[in-house]
Amino acid sequence: MSTPAIKVSNLVKRYKDCTALDGLNLEIEQGECFGLLGPNGAGKTTLVRILTSLTPSDSGKVEVMGLDLADHLRQIKAMFGVIPQLDNLDSELSVTENLVTFARFFDIKAADARRRASEILHLFKLEQKANSEVKALSGGMRRRLLLARGLMNNPGIIILDEPSVGLDPQSKYLVWQKLKELKAGGITQLLTTQNMDEAAVLCDRIAIMHQGRVLDMDTPKGLVDNHVGHCLMEIEVRPGEHEAITAECMRRRLDFEDSGLIIQVFRCGEDSLLDELKALGWNVWQRIGTLEDVFLRLTGKGLVE
């Protein structure tokens, strides 16, 4: 069995009265795209900050490729490529200058840095903008440049914070395709996102986090199958129908959730069930279960600030 790319053991981080990470445990395998899903305050950003040495943990252990982060900080930082959510490119420099300047942090020689920059710009279809100032780029191009910059040190592990946030569909598709290509090339990816489609498309496994803990961890399909099923039904609750609908769901021993105006019935595999419920005069429909359904079922539908 290969050494995990990242192993987190009993990680704890507190901020005054808030516990951001509450004994977190997880392992990320080499070569996989591992997703962190969770509402605001779940602990995703805190974990990334600890992994990238921006924030110390209170207790616990982080290992990267078998090395203890506390003892091999410089060596581990060289393994990482970090793509932040917020754009921190230097708008006064050209596209190439941004990449070459960043390469200095890793003691990459200027000639090697320019060669590497040229290769990466071609990868992200930015070669025609190599000499343009960053401030002249579109939002999608700037996002792709952030990704390109994160690869300048030839990392074995890349950490991506909301990689497609704010992108138009075409730019998002290109970013997703490039991330798939990088994974196919053996690069491990840790992805934090609130985009359920992004997680389902890119991630081999996903950990759903809430209040500093992992609620469940599995493949996207495994999470859907285990928590909501391949298909689910939704019943509109019209005035005067609520009591009858919930009573019927309980009589049939259905796995359902009452959201007030809509009652969701999970794991509705029986072909006849939809017709039987419609025959009762209810407005009911069937659809495919999604990762978003899992997310809401595990973390709740209340707004988290």
C-alpha cells in the first residue's frame, strides 16, 4: 500500500470560543482528486491554511508523503502548488513576469523559469497573452493564470480553493479539463469547493465537513447511494395536505424528510410508488439524486454565516 499523499491525524484548531477543527482525520491518496465540501465555517479553509503553514494547529499531526509537516516544512512546501480563491496576481507585471517572479521563491533559475512559464502558458491556452499585462486579462484568463502559477515549481500536490469561482461556462470547462489532465499525469489534487457539480465531475472521493468534523467520506456516487439513493421523489405540500402526506409516508415506512412546503422521499426504487402517490391526488414528481441533496441532508438546510 502506497504512502498517503496527505495524512491528517486528530487535528485540532481553536479560535477563542470557536473550534474550527475538532479532531479531524483523513487520508488523501497519491494521484487522486480529493474534495472538501462544507458550508461556511466547516473548517475547510482552516485545514488548507494549516497544510500550507499559514496557520499552526493546536494539536494533531500532518504528514505529507510520509514526512511530518512540523519537521520538514521547507521540503513539504516545495511539494505543493497552491491556487488561492482570491486573485493575488501582480497586475502591474506581464503574464510571463508573474510566473518568473513567482519561480524565484523556489530558487528556479531565470532561464528555467522562462522555459517553464512558456510550457505552462501553452497548457492553459495563454501563450498569446505571454507579454500582456495582467490587468488587461479577463477574469477567466486571470483564473487560468493563477492555476498556471501554482504549477511553476512542478508540484506533486496541488491545493485548489474554489478553482472555478466566478468563471463563465467556457472558462470553467477549460479549467476542469486541465485539472483532469493534471490528475491523469499523476498530480494529487486537494480541492475545496461549494460547487456540487465541480465536486461530482472532478473528485475521486469527497469528505463532507461540518463544524470541524468529517460527516462522511466516499466517492460521489457512494455518497449519493448511501444517503439519498439514485432517485428521489418530491411532494408539494399544498394547504391542508401536510398531515395526510406525512402520515402516508410513515405508514409506508418511507425514508423522507419534511421541509415544510416540500417533502422529499429518498431511495424511491419502486416503479409503482410514483403512480400510487399520484393516485392520492398529490402533486409529486421524481428526479435523480445529487450530491447537493447529500450535502443538504448531512449539513442541514439552514443558512450558515
